[in-house]
Amino acid sequence: MKRIAVVLTLLLSSVLLAETQEEVYSQALKAEEAGNVSGSLALFERAIDIGGEYTEEIREIVKEYYE
């Protein structure tokens, strides 16, 4: 019983602390505006990994970085 409570607590914590694609995308745009190319690219790629409604748009941005 104690193990179940621990597992549920850990799962709930990970869900509450999870970043959304939109949050990471926003961070990437701010990094890009600040001129931090490597930081913004890393954040764009993390946003793609998270997945969500902006995935295709972000892929296009990343593609432009590599062109």
C-alpha cells in the first residue's frame, strides 16, 4: 500500500512539473530574440520532442536553422 502511494505521488509530481510544448516554444522564441542561437535551437528541438499542436511549425523553424 505504501509503495502505491509513493508511485502515485511520483507520477503526480512529474505531471505537475512537466513542461508543455507551448512553454518551451515560448522560451525558444525568447532565446532567439536575445540572439542565443544555440539555446533557441536546443529549445525548439525539445519542443518537437514534447509534441503538440505547434510541432510542424517548429520543425519548419529548425529546418531553416540548418539551411
